[in-house]
Amino acid sequence: MRSAPFTRPTLLAAVELLELHSQAKFNQMALRLGLEEEIPSTTSLSVAKKCDLLGRIVLQRMDQVLDTLDGSMTLVEAVIRQAAQLAQQDSALPLQTAFARGLARDGYVLVWANHGRNASIRAALPSEINLPETDDEVHQLLKRFGFATPLGHLDQAIEAHTRGDWAACNGQLRTFIESLFDDITRNVRPTEAANRPSSENRRALLADIGFLSTARNEWTQDGKNYINGLFKMLHTEGSHPGLSDEDHTTFRLHIVLVSARTFLRRLANGQ
């Protein structure tokens, strides 16, 4: 797994949250982190003091990479993921609040499982997209129009992004946006859409009827337009090791969600 850009305040908040561990649990964590030689297992040293020692060690080794059961990651990320497992949903504990706020500043959120326990972390979606916890405007509009195929691809893309499978997410995003325009065309011009042999032909039909704007450069005859540019960007392949993979995939997800919302709103408004 790639290294993650967690800041010092988030790391320190994570270390403080780890004070909730019992002696036995903390010692087990130290073993998982490979720090058993530097943090003694003796109970004569309190968990709080062990956490202080842990924090000092990690601050000195911000770029150290570990091989864990979840893949390769920095020691910083491993400690933060260990702290996340102690978080509980709807908890007002100040230590957890500080930790969650640190994650938010760094662009990450806690994701809950097992009835509000055993949280994990994932990259946050920007607030401008305005995604509610259970559903979002894009999902609602897809369901409203019965666009089951793009809905399925979007859900798979988000699931892949959550588990860090960037290649799968990228592939599902392109299929999602392509099937979305196909379904929009079939919705507004079902007969004509059936006679268009390709997805690009169907997008051209949307421009012909004015759904896609040539004035706003959404579609042009020379192919140098927003829609074609979006598809070219989504179609790019190749490995970008480390954070660039996550950054670009998250960027694609954001662009696709905002674009989909724009055109679904336009369809809903009868434009």
C-alpha cells in the first residue's frame, strides 16, 4: 500500500488514542509494528508512557516502510490504522474527536463496520460533492430514472476506491460515465438512440439535440471538447506507483461524480 500524507498532529492524536489499549493489547500491537525491542513489554511501564515512547519513535522514522498483513505502508500509516481500530461510532470521547478531526484535515475519514466498531480509514470525498452517508444526489437521480447499469458500475467504482483497488476503480468509472450517457440518450431519444451503433454516436446525438452544449464546449465536431477530454483521461492506463495512483484515481472519481451530477440534473430539469 502507498505511503499516506498524515501530519504530525494526526499522528500524535492517534498515539493518544492508543492509550485506550490494555497492556496486553499494546504489547501485541508493538509486535505487529516490529517495535518489541524498543518498547518493553513489562507492565512496570504504563500504557501512557509506552504510547509516549511509540510517538517519539515514529516521529523519528516518518518514512520507514513496513510489510504488514494489509500490504506495504509507512510506520506512520500503520500506527494510525491501529488507532482507527479503537474508534467507536458516535463516540464523544475527546481523544477520538481529536483523531477524527486530524484525519479530516489530512483528507481521510473513518469508515465503520461491525456495528460501529473496528473502524478503518479511507480517502475522503470533498464536501462540495455533498455525499450523504447512505446515498447521494447522483445515486438518487440514477434510481429515479431507472439507470440500473450505470448505478451498478458507480457502486463498484466506489467499493474499489474504498479498498484501494485503483485499477478496478478507474475501469468502473469509465464504464459508468459511458453507460450513463447511453442511458440518457435512450431516455430522451429512444428510437434514434437505437439506430446509433456506438456510445460515441449516441453522445453525438445528445449534442445534435442540444442536450450537450457546443457553446460551452461540452461537445464540438473536432473532438476537442470536455466530454471527449474526459473520456481520454479516464481511458489512460499504466502504473503510477505510490500516492500518485491514489491521487489520480480520487481525482477521477471526483470529476466523474461532479460531471454525472451536472448532466443528471439537466435531464431532471428537462433541459
